[in-house]
Amino acid sequence: MNDDVSARLGLPYLAAGQLQKHVTLNEALTRLDALIQTAVVSRATPDQPADPAEGALYILPEGASGADWSGRAAGELMRHERGGWTPVPAPDGLLAAVLDSEEILVRRGGAWSPLSFGLPEEIQQITRLGVNTTADAVNVVAVRANKALWTALESESGGDGDLRFTFNKQTAGDVLSLLFQSGWGGRAELGLVGDDDLRLKVSSDGGNWREVLMADRNTGRAWFAQGATRRETTILSANGSWSPPAWARWVEAVCLGGGGGGGAGLSGASGSARHGGGGGGAGGVMTALWPADALSAGLAVTVGGGGAGGSSSGAAGSPGEASLIKTGASTLLTGEGGRGGAGGSAASGAGGAGGGGLPSSNAGGASSISAAGAAGQALSRPDGPGGGGAGGGLSAANQAQAGGSGGDGALLGVRAAGAVGGASTGAAGQAAPQPSLHWAGGGGSGGGANASGAGHAGGAGGLHGAGGGGGGAGLTSPGAGGAGAPGVVWLTAIG
């Protein structure tokens, strides 16, 4: 034990009967001035300053230079006073604020280390924590950083490998949420907002909020304020390929075959019956719903063309072509083509049958010599295309009949009107008026008969899948049948 200086700070004691006591006292006060609330100018300045402030303190770095600094150990605390430099012994436990680097150091084992190094395993009852920023009374924990990592304590380190954050509020009417901001304005909020159901809200300005979803805590059902299902429809009116998008979970398909062409009317001199051509049948409709993950190989689509109308006396119209959806070599769905209308004869002019389906599509109308040609069907398949109207017939006494009207497409949906029949040339049926909402066209009307010349031609079927009208009977030449409309394929991705 040294009786001349204090045990920790080495402050010199005054001796009994000592002369010039002020020298010893001033030395002790000078050391206290350095060691109490120690503020160090720098610990990274390598060259001894030429004109430091009175009382300035420096911690020497490695390789310090200068008349008084050179050769001294790194970490030594130096004080400038009255033109000279004096080493200040720094005991363990001394705290020093380094002004240029804004850090706090502590002396441990004769060396300086950051204050945070070696903190105890438990720090309890901290009321505020700021990391690279300042926490306040509202935000008692504040972190200013670019990245943050939380990882579970592994079982080999004494944990169980799980990581669970638990947040709790006092009552159901309180708010417990994660608030996401951009430029300090709220943009999204997720949590228990005002009740105990999970909610997600979004905002464009931080003031007006729109609810996106609510998950009912009692039933587990999710409610979406603006709806949640995504649907995208691709309409193929020509052959091609298609694959479901990555987000799709289901694929809804509509496969519509081409409409049949109308038959040509019969021509010839009076004295025998001459029927007009029958109207072409509408293309068949088939629908399906498939899981998207079963269609990863993609789909090959064939769109059926419409059948041609008969052109020579008594010639039948051509059937429409089938539309097909395939994956690889397997056919998944077929929309049959409508049958062509029969050519006019002395006995009849039958309408073509509609393409097969569930149910079969609308058939074309049949010709008559005692009344106007029959209209194409619309109600046999009220969501399908219309059948073509029949051509007008001529009786043996040369009494001419008008052509029949085309059947309406999608009569009970987005209606595409069939063309109105009459005594002259048949008209084309209406195309689907809302092609993004429905796919069925109206049937073409039949041409009227002509007792003194050529029969009138039937009208074409309207897009998509409608039957063509039959041609009217004539004295000198027949009316040609109208062409059936081509089919279409709709593929709707649902996610």
C-alpha cells in the first residue's frame, strides 16, 4: 500500500508539515480534471498537434509521432497544459467520450474498448432503446438501419429452432397492427384494427384508407372488400396455342364449332314443287373447367371454319368444321360443326342439325311451298348461336314463299339477333354484340323464292358459329345458300 497517493486514481496526498502544499494539491486537481467526465479530442490522430487547446486530451494511436508523443505506447492518455504534454494514468473502469468519432470507450485490462463490448447477459427494465437514432416517449424503440436479422435459437445452442413474435393488445377495441409507411405516410396496415378479426387496409395518401380483406376469427372465412378472384380471357378465332399463366389455378373453356352452310334452292319450270334450301345448323358448344396445373404442357387449339353454302340447284350446304382443344395427342374438348342445310328438292328442303353438345345446338329451318320458310332455331340451345333460316319455296302453281328468319344467338344472354327473313335476298345474322361478354352470333335469313327468275341467296351466319340461311327456289336458277360462321374458342384463366 502506498501512503503517498490514492489507490485508484493515483492522486498525491498532502503530507503533514509539507512545504508548498499547493503544488501537490494542484497536481491532484489537474489529474481529477482529466479523469472526471473524461472527454477525448481523438484517438486516431497520429501526429502531435502543434497548437492544441489548453487541457486537451488525446488517446495515442499506434505509431504516434511528435516530440512528446513519439515512443509512447498506443492507448496512453495524454493531456496538454501550459505548453507541455503530460501522460495521465487511466485506471480500469474509466469512461471516455471520444468527440470526433462520437463513441464512448471504457478502460479494461489496460486497453480501451467500446462501452457495448462485454455487456452483461441480462439488461432489464430499459425504458427506451435507440439504434443509430433517438428513441422518444412515443417511439420507445427506434432503429435506423438498412437491414435487420432475427434468427431462431438452434436446438444445439439450447433453443428449439422456432422463432415466434408475440404481440398483444389490452382489449378488442384497441389496435394491434403493422403499419407500413412511404415517406412517413401510411400505405398499408395489417393486424387487429379495432376488433379481433385480421384486417388488411391500404391507402394512397395516408389519410383515406380502403379495406382489402378481413379474416373472420370465428369461421376462418376471408372477406374481400373489392373481390379477389383474378380472371383473364383469351379469345382465339384462329388456330393457335395457349398456356395458362403461372398465377392461374383453374382454366374455364368454351369450344364452339363452325356453323353449317345453307342449302341451295331448287330451280326449274312450273308444274312441280320446288323447295328452297334448308338453313344451316349452328355450331355445337362444349364447356369445361380444368385445374391449371394439369395443363402445364399447354394447349393446342383448332378453330373450326364455317361451312360453305350450296350453290348449284338442290345442292346441300357444307357442314361446319369442329373446333378442338388438345394437350399433346389427347383431345380435351370438341365443339362439333353444325350440319349443312339440305338442298331444295321437289319433296323438301330440310334444315341442318345443330352441332352436338349438352344440349345440341340450334338447327336450321326447313323450307315450305305453302308458307314462308321456317326460322332457324334459337331456344333449343338458348346460350348458343342461332340456326339459319330456310329459303322460300315455289309451289307447282309458281306461288313464291319468303325466306325464314335466322335464329337469335344467345337468346337468353347477350342476344345477337338473327336476320329477318323476307321475299328478297337473305341478310347476314348479327355478330355477337358484346364479343368480350358472349360468343354467339345470330343465324342468317333464308332467301326468298322467285317465280319469274333466279331464286334469292341466303344470308351468312353471324360471328360466331351461326348457321347460314338457305337459298330460295327459282324459275331460272337457284338461290345459293349462305355460309356458316366460323367457330371460336374462349379460354379463361382463373386465379
